Amino acid sequence: MIDLKLINSIFGTAALFLAFSLMCAGPAGAVSKEQATVDAVQKKYEATRTWKAKFVQKAFIKLMDQVQTTEGEVFIKKPGKMKWLYDAPDPQILISNGDMLWLYVPEENQVNKMPMKNVYSNNTPALFLAGKGKLTESFEVARVTSNSETYQVELAPKDKKMNVKTLTLFADKKSYQILGSSVYDKLGNKTEIKFSQIEVNLDLPDQLFQFHPPRGVEVLDFTDSLEDHK
């Protein structure tokens, strides 16, 4: 069976900085210092067509009182194309051409395939990555803080029934480049992702976001089953 929790965990933080480009501008008139910072980060990302970076993701699981660390490389091409290569400790590939999503776990010799549109609920940040919603429809800017190197943009869900407690974006204080994000849920779990070696507006061919299952690998196609459970 497909592990939707795994997929949502992978996208839960990473999609936040991408979704930021869908945030609406502040109201006309006087603009606060916080809103000016938000607008600057948004403008920076709106000028980005493609995105490549190394990443380290740390997930603190409160119930187990442990931190799980994974790392790898990510490629993004607007709109909606992405490729996440997890190198350690458990190699896997998560890739989407904008319409179809593939999750390949070599250790299990198995591939999960499903339509992007059927994977996410309205309360999943990854929904915005697919261009199917606006961040401000579900979240509001709670506050903007900073230290000597970064800005932290904290977002709070408008719907208090959501499992997410806060979402935070981290941006470089000089360039406004997104450097990472974190998610806190109501159970006390935290997932943080940090990016390095960031390169933007490279020529990333569409072929990079296509996936062809290796010979002999079992393909689990959930296209029909997900449609049936709508």
C-alpha cells in the first residue's frame, strides 16, 4: 500500500518555500516592515524559474523522542515539476512531471505511481506547489523576525482544525533567498529542511522530471484506486 504519510512528510516542508510565490501582496496603502519583508521574499522567488539545491531534512518525532535525518538533492521547475533525490540513510526518488507522481524505493524494489491531483488534501502545503490553491486561503502571516543572517516568516493556519500548528520560512537577510523551512504540528513533532549550494534559473530540461521504472521493479499504480476513494 502506498505510504501517503511519507509523501506528505517529504512535501510538507519543502513545498512551503515554493508555495510562497502564491501568497497575495499586502493591502494597498501603508506597508508594514513585516509585510515589506514578506513582499521582498515573494518577489525574489517569483523571479525564479528553476531551482536546484542540496538539502538536509531533520524530523523530530516526539512520541519516539528521536530525530530522523535525511539528505539529498532537489530540482524544481515551475510549474509543478520536481525531483527529490534522497541519498541517505534510505535512498529513494520522488519525482513529478506536473501530472503524475512517482515514489521509487530501491531497497524495496518497488515504485508507487499516482496522479498529483489525488495525493493532496486541501490542508496539505504541497497542494500549492501544484498550483491548485493560494497560501493565504489557508494561512496568514503571524510574524516576521530576524537575526544577523536570516529572516523568519511564521505562518499560522486559519483553520484551527488543521494538524499543523505553525509553518516557518527562512530567508537570507541580504538576498531574500529561501534557505529552508520548518513545520510544527499539534502533536509536538517538528520537520525542518535546510538548503545549501542553491542555484537558480538553470536550464533544466523537462526530461529530468520524467521517470522510467528500472527493469524488474514492481510498479504499484494507484491511479484508479485513488479515484475510487474520492
